[in-house]
Amino acid sequence: MVSDEFSGMISTIRDQTSWKWKGFQFKMQKNGYCSKIPFAFLIVFSILLMFLIAQQRSKTFKVNGGDAEINVLAGGGAAQTEKSEVADSGNVTSQQLVDEPFAPGHDKGSCLSRYESVLYRKLSPHKPSPYLFSKLGSNESLHHNLFGPNSYNKTIASAFLYALLTNRVLLVEFGREIAGLYRSSLFRKISPHKPSAHLLSKLRRYEDLHKRCGPRTKSYKKALKRLKSGHGSSGGCNYLVWIPINGLGNRMVSLASAFLYALLTDRVLLAELGKDMSGLFCEPFPNSSWILPKNFSHKVEFRNHDERHARGYGNQLKQGIINESLESLPSYTLLNLDHSHYDLDRQSFYCNQNPTLLQKVPWLFLISDQYFAPSFFLTPTFNQEVQRMFPEKETVFHHLGRYLFHPSNEAWGRIMRFYQAYLANADERIGLQIRVFNTKTTKVQTVLDELFKCTQKEKLLPQVDPQNPAAAPSKNQRSKAILVTSLYTEFYENISNTYWAKPTVTGEVIGVYQPSHDETQHFGDNMHNMKAWAEMYLLSMSDVLVTSGWSTFGYVAQGLGGLKPWVLYKVEQEHTRNPSCVRDLSMEPCFHFPPTYDCRTKKKMNAGSLFPYLKYCEDLNWGVKLVSDHQE
């Protein structure tokens, strides 16, 4: 609480001052003496006085004479006032929970998307209750009675100035009810899924670790010397080096999984972002970098499969290169978790054989194109911890993806220019992510037919009126913007021509837009990845989303947007299914190749039937995905 001097200062100013607007002068009465002080000088003096008081006061102060409290909380974002303890040794309290999980301290100019993205999210469907508005009115009346007419805004403004001076966020508190200074924030939908206090605590602790052990630090330089010498001692900092393979969607879901493993094992994540991924993302960790330095020497050793297998964790366990009897372990090992048929690393990792032993190896290199985050819910060593981090099981990628992947300024410029030109003014935005895996065995027209069957059956797109060439204009005419993302133009052209040739039976105006069409997927092409990343993000801003089965491109979009899409079944050799699409079980990506071996019983297992929150994917019947605990 701010001391009585501050409350007294407010009362003194209220009782002994009056305003004389003409000439912008302030009049102060004291012991019958009247003096005139220039208004600007008094404002400067008040600000300096409040600043000095702020340096020695706590973060909460009570308005004198009433029950209303004004809370000033450190950090950024919204906050909660529940007094529940955070079950962790970190220094984040439950009052510091924020809608977005990233920490304060980033340079805004270097990453505009981190801050501006909230301006483009759709309004929240959750309206403030009448009771909340009544409480706001009661507080206004309280301030009116205490400090006179129009004092409510002045008092809040003074407190807000105090918050600005001390880099804090101002909230008005009534017991457990919170009202933000800007009521509009109550209507803005950022994400209905709040990160848990435990996850936020883990993120803050990790940021401290990364700052201490990241590239260009003394700890990193010492660890690099030990890596080159082959000595297994960690020296306090252990590392997880992520090595990319396959397309951008695969890389992003794999990188999020790798980060979760780093959080669980206190390793520092370093990502090899080559030329084809350069400039796509902002740095996620404040005051440090997650990019593996270009002069790092050991990354070239894992380019061919023979090297991967020989230096792999499973093979090193099998050959006795890593075992508990050794006084000095190797300085590094490799985990090969891609979708190849090499199972030794995967089985050793998913069975969590010798977890303490693996933790003693200071450098761990990871190759993966899979979303393997669900595997930690299958592992007894990590199960309880990941459940504490993610009480809502289907939000793992949603939270980690929104924390890690912020578009760079170049990518953000592309996203915003397209969004503002074509999507911003629509009443509803519909995203169509269409992937044809093999045009030699699957005709584009077949996929298009399946898409129309899906969108018509589920009433996602309006039907056209073939009997009426021109619809009468309507005063309350709604508009829908259809965003098509595909390597090919045929889908955009066909859908666009459909709604250009005939009006809709609903009278809605339809716009169809496609940002790019590269015809083929270009591996190793930075601009191709830049366009792909922009389109993933644009899809995540949709109100309704249709994705293609098996496609990690769609997984990223639905996870970032918190969307449960309709999934088009994959068409293979002209074989189609009825119905052509299905509503997905959750927003989570599908883990395409989960473990199938039960390490305890040493028998084959069905991963999708072990827990109520782990189900087989709709688009891939052997893959698994995380769903809500309460889902049937």
C-alpha cells in the first residue's frame, strides 16, 4: 500500500486547491495566503513528486476513505488478482498472468507483430455482465462522493500516470472483480485460452536460463570448448540444438515440440535457422538469441543418414558408448525423431531409457519433422509436469506457438498489407487451406469437388442462385471474404468464378482472394517460406477454417488461431470418402508417427486409447492428438 502521505497528498490537493481555467493558472490557498503558480510548473512538480514517492512504495494503494482499490501490477498485459499460490519456485505470481505468454522487455520496433497483432484479432463474443457494469457505476459514484464531480476520471488518470512512471499496468479492483481502465479491452478477443501460472513460471525461468547460457555468453563459450574437446562435463549449461528438415509446417511443429522438451529438461534451445528460414520470425527470448551461430562447426556431421545412425542416442546406448559405468560421457549425442524407419532413437527416447544419463550429456542434437509433444504425456517422467503446464491439454501448440512464432517485420508487413486490403472489412473471414500431395495420382478437379461438397454440406459457404442473374441490393448486406491458400490457381479461379457468375441465395457478397501460387513446393527457398509463413498467419486470423488432412501447414494455422477446423480427407488415387470432411477433435496438430511400443509390458500399444485426452486423429487413423479432458 502507498503510505498515508500519498493519500494525504490527494486529500490536500482536493481540499486546498481550485482551478481557474482562464489564463491557465492554478490557485492554492494556505493560511489565508494566495499565490499564483504557472500551471505548467505545477504539473512538472507534481510528476516529479509522484515519481519520488513511487520509488519507495509497493504496487498496490488504496484510495483514501473507500473500499475501492487501485492495483498497479508490474509487467505487461492483463492480470489476475486471485491470491492462489504458484506451485513453482519461479518468481512469477498469479497476479502476473497475462493473455499472451511472452515476457516484457522486448524491443517493440524490432518485432511489430508481437504488439500489433492484438489490433487485428476479432472482437470477443463474450460481453461484460450487467453486474460488472453496475460495479463500474458504483465505483464512479464512490469517487463522485469522495472527491466531487468529475473526480473519477481525474483520480484514475493520476493513478495511471503513477503506473506509467513506474512501468506498471493499472487495474481497478473490487474484491475479486477486475475492470480494466479501457473497457474496450473487455470486448477484444485475444485468446479464450489462458496460459497456466505454472507455464508462465517455466517460461520466465527459461528466459533467465537462456539469457545466462545463450550465444555469446561466457557460459556458452566454455560449453563450446568442452564440446570440441569431447569432454562430457556440462559446466552448468546443457543445450538442445534443433536441426530442420522438410517443409516449413513440419519445422514449426517440430520446433515447438523441441522447445517443450527444453522446458522440461532445463536445456537451452538453439535453432539452426539457415538461409531459407532467415528473417521469418522475431527473436522469442528477451535480450538473447535462439539462433545457432553460423560458425558452429558440429552441425555438418549429421547431413547423411549413416552419420545420424552411428552417432544416434539409441546406437550409442546399444554400443555402450553411453552407459552409467563411464566416468566421462560423450560431449554430445544425436536424437533422430523424423518419420524415417529408423526406430532405435525413437524407441530409446520415447521409452525414456536412462533419463538421468541423457541429462548428463551436455549437447543434444535433435533432428525431427514431427509434432512429438504428445509423447511427453505418455512418459511417466514428464506426464505430471506437462499436465501442470497445460491443464487444457489441447492448448500445447496454441500457447507455445504464440510464444515462439512472431512474424518478423518483413513478414508482418506482408500479412498486414494483404489483410487490410482484402480481409479487414469483411463480416466473416473463411480460410481454405488446400493441399494436393501428388497431382499425378490426384486430379485437382476431384479435390475441388470434395471441397464444395464439404463447404455446402456444413453450410460454410453460401449457395449460388442459378435462376437469378442479379440480386437486389440490401441495406444490411453481409460480406464474406474467402482466403484461399494453395500452390495452384485452379481452386481460387473456380471459387471466384462461381461467386462472380451468380449471386448467393442469402444475398451475401463474396470476395475470393489468394496471396500466392508457386505451383510447386520449393525446399531451401527463403522467399517461398516467407510467403508460406504469411499465409499460415493469415489463415489463423480466420473465423472459419477448412484444412487439408495430413498437412502441417494447416496444423500451424489452426493452432495459432485457436481454431477447430473442418478437415478435408486426403484424396488418394481418386479414392474419396463420404462425407468429404469432418470437424476436427481439437486445435492441436496431429502426431503422425507416435510410439507403438509399450516399454513396460514390452508389447505393442494403442497410444490413442491410453488416456481420455489422447485420441486418434481424424485425418490419419494411426496418428494421435491431444484433446480436451472432457471430450467424449
